[in-house]
Amino acid sequence: MALEQALRGSALLLAATGFAGLLLARSVPGWLAAVTLAILIYAILQMIGWPAGRRIGLPASPVVWNVLLIGAFALFLLDLTAISRDLLPAGIHFLVILLNVKILTLQDRRDYRHLYAISLMSVLASAALTTDLWYISIFVLYVLAAIWSLLLYHLTDKGAATIVSLPAGNPLTAPQPGPRITGRFFWFTNGIALFTFALTLMIFFLLPRISVGIMQKGKGEGLRTTGFSERVDLGMIGSVKEDPQIVMRVELPDQPTAGRERLYLRGLAFDQYNGRSWSSAGRQRRNLGLVGDGVFVVRFRDSRNLAALSEPLRQDILLEALDTSVLFAAPFAESVSGDFMGVQLDSMIGLHLPYPSTSRIRYSVTSREHRMMPAEQTSVVLEYAAGIRERYLQLPSGSDRIADLARRVTDPVGTPHEKVTAVLNHLLSNYQYSLEADTIASDHPIEEFLFSRKTGYCEHYATAMVLMLRSIGIPSRLVTGFLATEWNEFGNYYTVRQRDAHAWVEVYYPQSGWMTMDPTPSSAAAFTPSLWVAFQRFGESLRLHWDRVVIRYSGRDQLAIIHSLRESSDSARDVLAQWTSGFGAASARLVRTWIERANTIPESLVWTLVLASAAGATCLILLMSGRWPYGRSIERPTVRTHQQIVHVYRKMLELAVRRGIRVTPSTTPTEVATLVRERWADAESVVTRLTALYCQGRFGVKSLTGEELNQAVEDIAALKRLSQMSQERSSPLA
């Protein structure tokens, strides 16, 4: 590829990289993205010479550029005041419009400098708008394209290079391509890019950093979670859409494998039901005490001895930005730690931040579940405190049919615990779980669910169980949160999605405390694992490592690494080994999973993938080694033939100087041939032939053959004889 063509290509790659960053950050509207993509495609086609002879572009004169700039600024003001009404999106739209204009007017070297600056601003803007893993690919591609662009920009500087120009009609005017990219230049440039990236990583890990970019969004775009809200409304019965968007990732440090099939992540509890929706009679909050470095302790009013509690369960949670201030945790939280200004606890053991977070947060929770005391499993009568009865036995008016159903279900059994089990089994056995329903408004949704529809989703089951238990005098409440069942075997954590939002029941026992009960039957849709799902889980595990190692890498981590290096300890190597082993183990598990599931893939598909991989590797090797056969029918000149023809041409210039022809370093080959024709007519044909061979071997893409080099040597010998004959004729003795 010629240098001028490579310069334009690298500039377009730089512009495309900056635009891709803004596009992936979801900051470019659809119409503007389509226009920009069309302009980029057309510019690339023009660069490679298609369509031939038809080039459409804007003249890069100062007048045209100023008019376009004024128009873009007018659009920016309109966007700022009437459309977006926000400085950040309006500024990004203005930046993309400038990028489009500059691509269309890319002619002078000044235009290249402008395009470089606009691309840099685009990459910086996308860095401030996202913390996702995809940005590392944008950054690496930008570094590579920027280094190529800057090197090519200086190599094509016409003020520092001598351009050979041959007049038309001259026998030396065979097409002579300009300087081209060699293999040495290719690998040298990529080496510089690799060194730059390594230097960037070193600076990242050693220099202090700030935690928020200057262009960070001022308000979060929280996720609307299916089934989770601070108010559960059952009056509108309709289809519920399953959203696969990830809400959080939960690691269990003390359980490196999936030790449990289900993990309940508690959010809010509700105690008041009005016949159509749930709410809380009073959700007073109190601030938790800070007892350590970011550690907040949850102190239960009904604290129990350790015999009534399970073993501690530690959870490391990466929570996306939601439209709620709730912190989710397995029941029941004892302590929570994180980079928080404060944590609050409501009257039903729900954890809250003082305000909703505008970005993803990472925190750790230690929880203990309540154990059922053996005595309460067999006790015929349970004594509840007055406050518990007043709050958790509330029923809406018109619940007689529900009470009759509860008595029919529980009459055959005697103890309260057996009654709870009977209600639970009745709901699990006689009703079907479904997310599909006709959208209707109902004044009595639970009666309709229990006695006519007999299909519903988790809120219906949980509400029905609470009302049935309360009608027979057993305190209970409804709880909403998430039910984690998707274990990521590559990253060793639970992936929790919006579709995992769930509602269940907590039943109160005087000695055991609140016990978790789930009356919702499992969905009939079976989950079939596939290679694509395994690949998705592998990618999600990489994103989790990215967030832990890069996004959440703090000044405290920097100081730890610096201290470990200063003290010559092994902790730095341990940290590096841990990060490396995490990615390596994930890769190994992915390969092992593929091998285990390979027998489910058709043999023809396997061979197709193998052959395609082999063909791709062969093409890549040929391309990188300069032996790609397409688009090039001639061989690149070798260094040896290049040096030989240059040596021969210098000999020719020396003979011309001896003849009295004035040749300077700035004299072009065409001018040398003209001077020889005027002052040494006998040598015109020999010099013309030697000059043609020199231009071909020096500036062309075709290596001189052995015959052509021998011809050049013979021409030099003939030129020497002509020089001697001329000297003899001009000698006084002659």
C-alpha cells in the first residue's frame, strides 16, 4: 500500500474508532449514526478507488469550512435549547457532526490534524461515558491507529521529501509508484504501539487517579426491574416480559462452587395489603453504626443465640445502577461493607442507601439465616407478641372466601407449622406458574387467581399464601427481591438478571424468627445449556474481572502494590498471579466445556470450523509475510537489488560530472537525462536506459531481474568507454 493511501486509511480508522466509542456508549442517536456510517463507508470506498473516476467530496476551502462550522454550531445551539436540552448529549452530537464534515473535506494536511483532534475528543468522551469491558478494544485500536497516523503523517510530509516528477512523453515515464509500506515498517510501528500500551498500563497502576470523569452523567439511567418495586400492584393482571439484562453479580468467597441451587437476595418486605396492592404501614429508617473501615453492623432488635442461626454466608455483590436505594442481600444481613457514606436499615430489616446510586456499586454482606427450632415444629400453640399480631395479621375487607379456603386446607392438620406446610403444598400442587395473561383490571386479583384463573406469577402465589396464613392467625409478610439460580462456572458467581426478580413469603415463629417460604412453583420451561450460553458466561466473567481489576482499582490498591514492590515481598506477584490465574482458569473451563459438549455438534459443522480456521490462519500468515497473492502481481524489490542499482546510478553520475555536467543533490533523474542529451549526445541512449532501470529498482515495486542488473553493469562499462573516447578526441595530442 502506498504511503498516501495508508495515511488516508489510518485517518479514517482513527475517525471510525472515535465514532465507535461514542456509538457503543449509546450517546449517538440513530439517524446521526446512520449518516456517519454511510459517510465512513463511502470514504473507505473512495480510498480504495471505487467507484473508479467518480469522486464526490466537499472542497476544503476556508470559506466552505467556515460555512459548515457555523451550520454545525447552529445545530448545536438548537439541540441544546430545544431538542436534547442537555450540554453533554448536545456536545457529543456536535462532535459527531464535525467528524462527518471533516471526513468529507479531508484533503489538506491541516484537515488531517483537525480529524486527529476530533477523534481524540471522541475517544475521551466515550471513556468518560462508560466503564464497560468493550472500551479496552476501542482504546487499543485507537492507540494503534494513532501511532500509524502520526508516523505516516510525517513520512508523507512533502516539505521533507523529494518527489520524482517525470514529464509526459519521456521514455522514463513508465508508471512509477511512490514509496510503499515495507514489512520492517509494519512491525516497527506495531512494536511502538505495543510499547505505548504497556507504558499506559504502568502509568495506570502507579500514578494517582480520580474516580469520576469530567463528563460523567449527572443522573443515572436506572434499570426498571421486572417484579421489583417499592409498591407491588396486583390490580393489573397482564403479561410480564422476561428481561435478560443483568442486574447484579454475586460471588460467594467461602463457596467457590455452586453449593446451592437457589440464592434468595432479599430487598423489601411489605406488611399492608388493601386488596389490590402491597405497601408498608411505616418504613422508618435508622442509620447503621460504622464499626470499622467501611463496615456497618446490622443490630437486630430480636437478636438470637447462635444455635438459632445458620453459618455465616459472605457475599460480594456488584450491583448495577437501579432506580431504587435498596441494597440486596441474602437473608438476614448481619454486616455490610462498601465505599458508602452511610447505610440505613428499615423496620423490616431492609437495607438502604441514603439515595439511589447513579453508577454500579460493589459491596460485601455477611448474612445468617434463621433455623427452625425443633420445639416450634411440634408445638400446638404459638404465642405471638401484641406488636407482631397487630402488624402482620392485617387483612383487607372481603377476604372471607380466602379464609374459608385456608381453613379447608389446614383443618386436617394440628400444629401451626403443619398448617404453614399445608398451605405451601396446596399452592405448589394445584396452580400453574405463567407469565402470560390477558391484560385486565381486577378489583379482587387474588380471589380471581385462587378460584378462577389458577395461573399467575410469583406475586400472586406469595400474596395468596400470606393472606391464607393470616386468616388462620399465623403472622407473615410478603418479600420482594431476586432469586439467583444462574451460576457462572467460569467466574464462580451468580448472574442475576431482571427476569430473576421474585416475590416470596416470610413466616414468623416466636423463637425461630422469620422463616423464608416460597410457594411459587418452578417454571415449566427447561433451560438447555449450549456453547453460545457458555461463551456468554465466559464474557460476563471477563467483565467482572475488568470491573474488579480496572474500574474498581483504587488509590488504596495502588499504595498496596507500591509498598509490596518497595518491601520486595511476594504479594505483588501473588496479586498478579491471582489475576492471571482467574483469566486462565476461566479460559480452561471454557475449553473444557466446549470439549464436553463437542459431541452434540454435527461432525460436518466441526470440520467446517476447522477448515475455516486453517484457511484464515493461512491467509493471515501470507498477509503478514508479504506473500499475499491477490491485489499484487509483482514482487517487492529486495534490499540487495535496491543497493546495487543505486551504486550503478552513482557511477553514472560520477561519469557525467567528469564530462562537465553539473549535478547537484537536488537534481532529479529527469533533469540528469536532459542535461546529458544537451551536453553529451553520444551517451543519451545509455543514460536513458540506466535512468529507467534506476527509477524502476529505486521507486518501483518490482525487483530488477539478474538480466536487468547485468544490462546496467554493461551500460556503465559502455559509458566508461564513451567517456574515454571523448577524452581522447578532446586531447591536444590527438
